[in-house]
Amino acid sequence: MSTLLETAVKKICKKLDHDPTRLLDVAHAVQVKYRCVSDEAMDVIARELEIPRVTVESLVSFYAFLSKEKKGRVVIRLCDDVIDRMHGYARIRDAFCEELGIQLGETTPDGNITLERTACIGMSDQAPAALVNDVVVTRMNSDRVREIVRELREHMDPRQLVRTYGRGNNSHELVRSMVRNHIQTDGMVVLSPVNRGEALRKALSISPQEVIREVKTARLRGRGGAGFPCGMKWEFTRAAERDDKIVICNADEGEPGTFKDRVLLTEFPDRVFAGMTIAGYAIGADDGILYLRAEYTYLKAFLEDVLERRRRDGLLGKDVWGMGKGHFDIRIQMGAGAYVCGEETALISSCEGTRGDPKNRPPFPAQHGYLGRPTSVNNVETLCCVTKILEEGAAAFNQHGTQQSSGTKLLSISGDCRSPGVFEVPFGTTLKEVLGLCDGEDAIAVQVGGPSGRMVGPERFDGQICFDDLSTGGSIMVFGPGRDLLSVVHAFLGFFEEESCGYCTPCRVGNVLLREGIERVMAGRADPEDLEQFQALGKAMKAMSRCGLGQTSPNPVLTTLESFPGLYESRVAEDPDGYCRSFDLGEAVALAEELSGRTSAHAHAHADTETTTQREGT
Amino acid sequence: MAKPRIATTSLCGCFGCHMSLLDIDERILQLAEIVDFDRSPLDDIKHISRRCAVGLIEGGCANEENVEVLREFRRNCDVLVSVGDCATTGGLPALRNMVPLKECLEEAYVHGPSVHNPSGEVPNDEEIPLLLDQVYPAHEVVKIDYHLPGCPPSADTLWEALNALLGGKPLDLPYALIKYD
């Protein structure tokens, strides 16, 4: 046992009070210090936190940003989602591989630079993008890639790669990022100018019940995708038996193609935190957690600073309610790279320091959430709406939107349009209007709600963005003429396959079977029964997976089968003899031919003649 | 009117499903009255001679010959039934799918603890059909109309299934015949 490592890991554990519910933070700190969580380190962590070693190993193997193998001093994570692929991901990847002399997933021999791919990092409006350690690099081209590698070799400091800062708080001294906000519309509600402290003051001047009533009057529904009425969620949480209630803000914006929370956290953090504080007052909570995805680590120091200023100004911390009503404080919990953690029960698991496994419901988080405490998990945008509702009243909020879907929705638009970025539109806006706003009118298809949402064709462009029609957590991906939609479906399935936590067999296995099926269709080797099989399998996955990931992962296939049947029908055919077109005897015996040095008696040449003889004999 | 014809085969199986078919005991006389057997291990007819109403497939496809036989059945049978777990899923033989073919052969013929093979050669006579890269369930090679699970499906299951098929009734097995725990 290397004593140096032991001492350091012990110190990290001590800093977090040997608290097993902070295991994720311990592992992350070890990862940062040693560029891996080695077997030895896991032993020490397990001993120090008094937990089974397998718990540590299982956690390390779960999160993309933790690894048992040692990584380079600099880790370059290329964003490999559909939008980045459309904007030249392959060229960027090849340029990196060539310049570094390594393949994807490898580390340079000097141990300095690791090259990896990762799922969407929330920069689809400025693709192709990558994370270089915590630093976001956007809009790369192959020339820039070569420069990046050369510069890194010189100074090994990712921060120096940023030459110009984005506008607004992207150039704040605690952010210093080249990320651009791309706010494309004037703010109506969520993106309107902030009146700091006003909403909280008004909220505290009425009773918690009245706050909930105001939110209910505004008919506010959750903005993360599911659309659950926010006031009702708070009421359930407030009514739960235990007193130690808690608010969690879900800033694990992982749905590919979504980046609106990035903009809210950059430009409107006070509005987010005010929303959390108001939620805390309404449900009777003493504390809150902002769960921030690892990809947005570049915002952490800035957000900590915003929290500190709020504490200083009496908007957070001791006696924030005034009149000795109690206190409310917020801590930031960093994620570690896992899409499924955006699902609220998986997010709670992750906050508890374990693998981001979804939990069974019931019990619902409102009764039994984080560490068994009654928990209200709300989306970043929902909480911004809360602040606005308390600031200007439910009536003002209700002016926007429709009866069932009040207010506005932030859309993250990317893909084949001339103005990608963040748009605030009232609910009820049609997809056609949205395409007009982002200059993407010639779209042949739009993916609404990310991979877990649905693919919409031009005949449905008159559909409205709202909970009852085209529902979306914010992701809008535009596909222009010439795009191969099946390869988009294929990419989405690959994403779900990778991000499935593996607990439910229909999700773990089903996504693989669907992907293989789509590959058969793409290769022109599918049978018509395959399409029926997709439907049956998709239905089983939706019914038998316990969290939203498995329940929505067949959507890319199911929605394209519905909206774009031609994509499939043109590529499947029935074999006249009833053989499976996906099975090729020549391929299946090729290995044995090689090993034995013989040629197959059946696979080649005479297959046709045999068929004929046989038919004559019948 | 000519009796409907039945063909059966055991591909990569253990003949257990065929033994189960024989387990219908004296009902086999009844069966012989209503059907004629074409190609089958039971009568040793080597190739299907005439169009058959029903083909029963035991076992998955592990080698090129299995594929050829299965295709012959598909071309010549109106209804093809995967009988038993090997035809349906690949079964026990498919356990080798997790091991590369070369390693499988070497373990079986060269390095296995109970192997005595001084020459160290893997059998390679041209009469031996070449192995496929994996063991495939029947429905991944040809279109299969019905699957009868079980290892093996019980005699009663097979009897009920055949009666339904030959009588032109829908195949509706009682729960007790497809429950295995």
C-alpha cells in the first residue's frame, strides 16, 4: 500500500466528514488528484467511509467522469451527438487522432493527453464542441484542432485555449468561457430582466400556503419534460410527515440538444436561486441542493459566488425568512457524467452519493426522497417561472400560453437552421412558427424533446409546442434536406444503449435489439416482420422499464415508424423462400473457412441450383 | 383425400425434443392414422419428398449443414414450428457464442483437461460441416411460424400443438403446458 496515496485519500474523506452519502464527491476529488480512482484508492475509501468496497467500485464504474484507469493530465472529451455529427464531428475526431497519434479512448504515451468521446455536453448551438478538462471549446474545425493540440503540448493549461469570451457572464472573471449565450428572442417571462430580491420579499410577505396557491393559480407545470403541476408537487411535499423537507433543483440538463438551463444558470442565477428559496419557504424546507451536471463545471465557481453574495445580502442563509422563521441554504452537488441522473429518482440517488440508479415509485420523492426526506425536485426553468410568478403575480404569467399550458417555454434549437440558440416562446406556438424564428423553414423533420421525444414530419409542423401536443423539455433539433433520418434514429439508440443504467432488462437488452434491427434496415437486410418486432419490443420496453429512460428510449423508432413509414418500407423486403435476409451463410462460415482452410460446401455458388432442384421435386 | 404430411429434424439439438414426441405413447398410433411422416429421424427419410403441412424443428443452427436442412424445411413446409429451447433461443449450444470459435475448438480438441490428442490437430475432415461463427436460433435463419418453448416441450404440449395445427384450430395451449417453475 502506497502510504502517500493512503494519506491523501484519508484527508479527502476527512474533509467530507467520512460521510458515506458524499461518496461521489470523495471519488471525484480522488479522480481529480490522481486522474483515476485506483484499486488501492477504492480500498482506502471503503475503509474510511465504512462502506462495502463494491459500493465504491460500482460507483466508479457508473459515472463517465470517474475511471479506474489512469487518465491523461488533460482529458479531451469530444461531444458526439447527432448535431455535432452533422457539424463535422468525424473530421474533428480524425484531426485529434492524427495530431495526437492516438485513437479515441487512448492516452498519449507520455501520459499527458487522453482523447474520449462523450454524449451531448449542452453546446449543440455551437457545435462541434468539446470539453478539455472543465474548459468548453466550441465551434472547432480541423485547423483549430491542430492548434489546440500544439498549444496544449506547450503549456498543458486548457484555460489558455480560450481566446475570446462569450457575452454576458461568460466573460465574468469566475467563468471566462468562450461559450456564447445565443439568446435569440426578447425575454417575456423567464428571460426578462431580473428584479433581484423582489420575488422573495413578496413571497415572504404571504404565508407558504398562499405561495402555493399563487403557483397553482398560475397553473405552472414542470418544465423538465413531464409537466407535473408544480403547486401540487409542493403541496404533497409540504403535507408529508417528516419535518426535514428539502428542495432539489435539477440542473442535470442531459437531454441531447438541450442547453437552455446553461443560459439560465449563466445569466439568471439569482432567478434560479430565488425560485429555490421560495420553494423552500412554500414546502417548509431548511435547505436545498442544486444538482449541476459535470459538463457545466465551468459555471461552478461563478454559481458559488452568486450563492455567497445572496448570503451576504440576506437572501439566503440564517434567518432568511426574517422574524426568526428559520433559515434556508443551498449547496451545489456536482454530477459526474450520467444522462439517467436527469431522471428525478436517479438524481436523488446521485445526490445521496451512490450510483445514479432510478428508484421504484411509490414512494414518491414528495413523501420519501433524498435520504428519506420529503423532497421536491424542480427543473431550473420551472424555478425561474416561480420567481417570476411571485414577482408579478399569476395573472401576468397566465397572459402567455394556453389554458392547459400556461406561460412560456424556453427552446434550445440546434441543427439545420441559420439561427440556433435559446428562444422563449409562449406555449401554443406552432412548430412552423418556431422554424420561422430560427430560420429553418426548409426542415424535412424536427426532433421535438430530444431523443426521448419524437420525430415530427412536415405534415405535423402545424402542431403546437405545449404539454398536450408537441411536449418538450426544450430540445428542438432541426433536420434539413438530405439528412438521413435513419442514421439519426440509429445514433439516438446508441445513446440510450450507452446511458441505460442496466437495471431493467427490457431497457438494457431492448435498446441493443432495436439498434441491431435498425442496422439491418439500414443495410437493406431487414424483413417486414422486423418492423412488427420493433413495435412489439418498443411497447414492452415502455411498459416494463421503471424509469423514464427505458420508457422513452424506443421513441426514435416508434415515432419515425409513425411519421416516416417510407424510411423503413423502402428498405425492407420479403424473401421469396422465407429465408431471413439478415442471415448470410457466407459471412457466418467465413471464420470457420479461415480456421479450417476449407471452403464451405453450402455457402457459395450452388445454392441457387439446389433451390431449383428441390422445387422441381415438390 | 391424402393425409397431411409432417417432417421433423434435429439440428443442433440433443434429440430430447424428439424423445418427448415419442412420449405421446400410444397416441402415436392415432397420429399415424391422421398424418404421414416425411423426412424425419423417426423414419430415416433423408430429404423431404413432397410438400409438407408441418415441419417441426428441434435445435438451432450451429453449422452450415444445419442451415441447409432448415432452409429445405422452410421451402417445403407450409408451417414451420421451432420446437424446444434450442430452436427457439439457441439453447445450451449457444453458450459458445460468448467464446471465439477458435478458442472453442482448441478447448474441445487440444487444451481441455480431459483431452488426449497428441497430434494437437482439430478434426478437419471434409465430411465435417463447417461451424458457423455463432449458434443461431432457427428464426434468425428462416421465417418461423410458431415457437413451442420447453426443454423439452412435454409430450402433451406437442400433442396439443399438433392437433391444433392439423385440425386447423388456433394454437391455444393451456397455461399448465407452458409453465415451467
